[in-house]
Amino acid sequence: MTAADLVRRWDDQQAAYIAEREQRFAVMTDVLRHVVGDESATVLDLACGPGSLAARVLDAIPNVRIVAVDYDPVLLELATDYLAPYGDRVRIVDADLTSGWREVVAEEGFAGAVSTTALHWLWPADLVRLFGEVTEVLRPGGVFLDGDHFRFDGRAPRIARWAADHDRRTQEEAFAAGAQTWDRWWGSLSERPGHAARVAERERRFAGRDATPSTAVDFRLAALSQAGFAEVGTVWQLYDDYVTYAVRG
Ligand SMILES: C[S@@+](CC[C@H](N)C(=O)[O-])C[C@H]1O[C@@H](n2cnc3c(N)ncnc32)[C@H](O)[C@@H]1O
């Protein structure tokens, strides 16, 4: 199976867990277009996975180059293959967002930074540190967009139930329409040459990282302000799925 086939299946699988995922991407791309304008610009994709969002941005904004960062050797290999047709408009970086990624990226002045369905893997203290680092690598006026589930907590029990019910229905419909589950998708990578070694390396890298507590959107917004962003808010929401934006002053 080609990288493009695998990423198409990844997108279907992810859309089972993230309702209206393409809308989320479209909003992020639209905001980036405002910020970037007509000049050449570089955008960071933090925890890029196989490159779904990077590809959307590269297709939508021809004057953008992407620096795509991830720490999973399996997904980095797939992203490298999938994004190869974009040539030097893409640079893929193997780095851990909890430690030392700025040194590995070794670039600054980004017009934007984006992330989707990823930063909930980080502990709140690591998130606050990451947000501070992102302010420092953005150019003035640069925007950081983060699309993810920010789960409702005990303060909002009704909407938490409605959101969970919506998630359940989204998954049922997607799987009935043929989407793979998370586990099945990962199984379909096993025939890629060198896969076992990359899985072993991933297990070594992520060993001992405990599941993180979910955080509500108000924590995210407060953390972004605390990190020094000048303007902070949400540009999109569907139940507990949001896109936050934060502009460097
Ligand atoms: C569910 S995937 C989302 C991938 C992609 N952004 C998308 O929306 O299709 C979560 C990603 O976060 C990455 N990730 C988790 N912890 C990370 C860390 N500490 N540093 C870099 N990437 C990390 C994983 O490797 C994975 O690619």
C-alpha cells in the first residue's frame, strides 16, 4: 500500500474520533492564510503525525513552507514518504516536544505554528513550557493554532454527556461506513520495510510516559496568555472539540 493510501486511511480513522475534522483543518488553514498574506512564510506543524494537516496547508497556501515535527519514528517515516512530492517546501524534524525540540528545529521567525489532536499527550506543565517556547519562535504577529478535544470537566456534566454521546455516534457511523479503528490502522503498517525496528524505537522513546490528565479549554487559554501571547481565544468549537488561536504581540 502506498503512503498516500495509508494516510487516506489514517484520515478516515481519525475522522471517526474527531467529528468534522476537515472543518477543523479548513478553519486553521483559513486563519493561517490571513496571517501569512502573499509573502513567503514558514509554518511549524507540531506533532505532525503522518502529515495530514501539513498537506492541507501546503495545498491551500502555495507560498508556505512547513517544518513538521514529531517524535514517533513510525509516523515520521510515513510522513517523509507521504510529503516527499512537496520537495523542499517540507522539512521533517525528529524531536520531542517535551525537551530540546527548539535546538533540533534550529529555525525561528515562523509565521504560524499549528497542531492537531496531539498536545493532549503532554502533561499540563509541559504544555505551559511548550507554549512559551512557541511564542519565542513565532515572528511578531505570528499565530499558534491548536485543534484538539479539550474535555469538559465536573463543572459541565450535561454537555460532557452530550459530547460523549456525539463522539459515540460519530464513531459508529464512521466504522459502519468502513473506517478502520485506531488499532487496525496501526496493524496495516506492518508490511512497510523496517517497520519492526521503528516500532521498537518508538516503544523505547515513549516508555514510562503515563497517560496525561485532560484539560478544559479555559486552562488552555489561561496557559497561552500566561506564556505571553497577546491575543488568545477560540476560532471554532464543536462540543469539546476546539481550535484555539494565540497571536504573538
Ligand atoms: C493522534 S496523532 C495526530 C497526528 C496529526 N497531527 C494529525 O492530526 O493527523 C498524535 C501525534 O502526537 C505525536 N506526539 C505525541 N507526543 C509527542 C512528543 N512528546 N513530541 C512530538 N510528538 C509527539 C505522536 O507521535 C503523534 O504523531
